[in-house]
Amino acid sequence: MKKIFVINSGSSSLKFQLISFPKEEVICKGIFERIGEESMDLTIKYKEKIKEVIDLSTHKEAIAYLLNKIVDMGIVSSLDEIKGVGHRVAHGGSAPKSQLIDDDVIEKINRLSIFAPSHNPVNLIGIKSFRDILADLPQVAVYDTSFHQTIKPEYYLYPLPYKYFTENKIRKYGFHGTSHKYITHILKEKEPKIKKIINCHLGNGASICAINNGKSVNTSMGFTPLAGLMMGTRTGDIDPAIVTYLMGLENATTEQIDNILYKKSGFLGVSGVSNDVRNVIEAADEGNERAEIAIKMFINRVAQTIATYIIDLEGIDAVIFTAGIGENSSKIRKMVCERLTVLGVEIDENKNNQNAEWIHSSKSRVNIGVIATNEELMIAKDVVALIND
Ligand code: ADP
């Protein structure tokens, strides 16, 4: 049996899972939160859920603590049982696949930090921390961008002067690739006849991907994960001139503008209630108009993107909803599908309310599915494939 660690480090958090192969079972999982403050919170689930406050403050200390903890708790009898680590890395540039980490890969992830300043540097800290503690352990970088390397230039180029593409590599990269790839694999196993898929990954971060025959054709995130749909706290696509106008209006630095676009906008910015769609729906149900508009704006974007991607795919076999909102909110799914009635989409209300795997009615011209995403498993599978090579 192989035990594989999956690490997803964010700016102030670090999520982890230990997964066993070949059974693909989660042995334990958890999250460190409030990293960077004086103490951090650890939640770890192994048989039961345990919460701790620990007097440590860095990602590296969190990883060292975690490795001791899993031995102390008897989750592994020794660290030798761990055969590899997979790191979710936001930006992999033009890498079409996951890579075994060596000095060159570290250097490349570092270079790409200019494109993903709030993700790549912190992903690197996770990688280096494991290297310091378990130098011989194979580590794999699994990039959010890789799955989208099949997108063609007419979709990935921006209508800017061409030199910004050739010299500065400004193009659409796309993100959430591991999730879109996972859904593609699941559907290939379960429903091999389904070839043209529009996968709606609707979480706090949200993106839609048009997939044909297992390959990404187009996706809604772009040069950065700010593009496309409206999200929990991110704008998604807006008129770019608003950005320069805001800079003048607020006399703001690029960091302050980034903060508005990434952290203060989306559901939170429009509704003034929350980034969490559950709270926004609750407020709308109680008559909060801004909350109601925020939901309608989100639905518009999702439905419009699906409609566009039907053209890009020259047809459609299935629309899939996944991630926090997609998997859990029958209300959002219903509202999106109602906007698609003109395309022959119809859902079965009962199936939708039960979060059933397929929620379309017998009359619907399009299959509509709900599939739970599992990025961690996809990452661990890539690790197993690469260390077995
Ligand atoms: P992340 O992008 O952080 O990985 P998730 O995929 O975990 O996000 O999605 C989290 C989001 O899912 C929450 O912020 C919330 O908006 C939404 N969500 C979860 N459950 C529901 C629900 N029952 N109804 C509506 N939204 C939900």
C-alpha cells in the first residue's frame, strides 16, 4: 500500500490529505488556518475530528508539526510509509502535465510567481519545507493551468499588441484545471459516450470549462484567476477601463486595486452581505434587494458562459455542476437551467432537490449532472503515476 500526501497551501492556510493507494482512500485530512498570526488552528480528521490551537506561525513549522503529529497519532508508524507528496501549484506556465520536482521545476515555479503572486510563492514554501524535512521523498507539482494547455490561440490570445504575448507571455492560462480534469475522467469512466462537456466549477472561486473528447477547448478564467464569472469576492470580467478609472479615483496603488478586485468584489461587494452564497440566498429570501441582484448577476454570467461554450463545442452532451455551490445549491442550479430553457434544457425538480447525479428531465435535450469534484485525489493519482514511471 502506498501513502501519498496532498498539500494545498494558501496564503494563510494549508490543506492536507493522506491518501492510500491502490484503494484511493482518504486516511486523514485537515487544515491549518491563520498561518502567519501568532498561533494557528489545526483541524485534523482521522477517525474523529480534532481541533488544536498551536503556538507556531509559519507554513514550514506547520508541515514539521504535521509530520510529527501523524506519527504521534499512529496514522503512520513511520514517515517511510509516505511514498510521495503532491503539491497543488497555481501556475505552471506552459507545462501541459504534472512534474516531478527538481531544482529546475522549483526555479520555474519561482519565475512564474509574477503571474500568481498570491499562490506560487506560498506553494513553493510547502515544497521547500518537505525538501528540508524529507529530502529523498519524491515530490510532484500539479498545476492548475496544465489541463488548459490544449486551448487554441484564437481562444487564449487577448487582442493586445502581439508583443505582450511573445515577450511577456500575456495570454489566457485558465485555472481549476485539476478539477475540470477530474470531472472529465469520471465522466469518461461512467459515461464514455459523453464527449462534449461544459463543466461548471462553482465554488468561492468559480470557472467554467468547455471540454471536447477529454480536452479543454475554452475556459472562463484567463491570464489570472480573476477573469470570467463573478465569484465570492472576485469581480470576474469587467470593463478593463474601470481599473484605470478606479486607480485615479482612489489614488490607489496596484496592491490596493488588486485588493478591491480580488477581495472586496463579487457576491460580497454587490450584496454587502457575504461572499458565502448560502448567506446571500438567505438575505435575498428575506427581501434584501442587493443580495437578489447579486444572485441574478451570477446566474446571468454562468448561463451566458454555458451558451457561449455550446457554440465553441459545436454542440453539447452534458452540463455538469461541481464544487461548493454547484454540488450543494439546488436553487442556483435551477435558476441557471431555467435561463437555458431556450436551448432545450429542462431539469427534474425532485432530482435537483435531492442533488441526484443526473437532474435533467426526460424531455431535456441536454444531460445535466451533479458530480462532486475531488482535486486531491486527482493530484495523488498524478503523484502515483509519476513515481511509478
Ligand atoms: P473554494 O473555491 O474555496 O474551494 P468550495 O468549492 O468549497 O470553495 O465552495 C465554497 C462555497 O460554496 C461557499 O463559499 C458557499 O458560497 C458555497 N456553498 C456551499 N454550500 C452551499 C449551499 N448549500 N448553497 C449555496 N452555496 C453553497
